[in-house]
Amino acid sequence: MKIKIQDGYYLRSTKYQFVLSKLVGTDEKGEAIFKDISYHPNLESALEAFGKHKLLASDAETFNALKNDIEAINNTLNLIAESVKLEETKPYKMATKSRKNRCIM
């Protein structure tokens, strides 16, 4: 699996884990080069790490700007949560939890 989240961030997977990665460039063959940021046992943990990483990278200089960044991050996470919501089978916590109005801090 290799899914683009936003702004060069990707959710990738191995046989055993989810990997939050950032696209850092391409090699001489044009193949993508990723820098792994963190490793996670489940989808929810990986997406929470994405939110935290985006928040820590914020360039906000006021609390209002920080609030706007948090809202933007939460909106992204809400869209992802809605897109992976499953009807009957719910193998991941992510599919059963509502992220609406949930602060990522």
C-alpha cells in the first residue's frame, strides 16, 4: 500500500505495520524516495502521528493561527476517516471512531 495523504506525506505499509513517510525526491531512475517518519501497528495510530507531525511543523505565530492549523489538520483527518468507514466489517478502530471535533493534541 502507498497512499498519498497530503503535502508529500504518504501512508505506506509493510507486511507487519503501517509507515508514515514523506516524499523527499526521486532517484536517477525516477523512482520515489521516501523518508520514513514513524511506524505504527494500526491505521489510527499512523493517522494520529500524521496529525501530530503536521501540527509540530506548523509555522503559527499566534494562537489564532494555531487554531486554524489544528482545524485544517482535523478536517483532513475527518475526510480520511469518512473515506475509510466500513459498513459491516470494521477491522480497525479507525472505522468505528468518530473524529469529529476531536483535537489532535
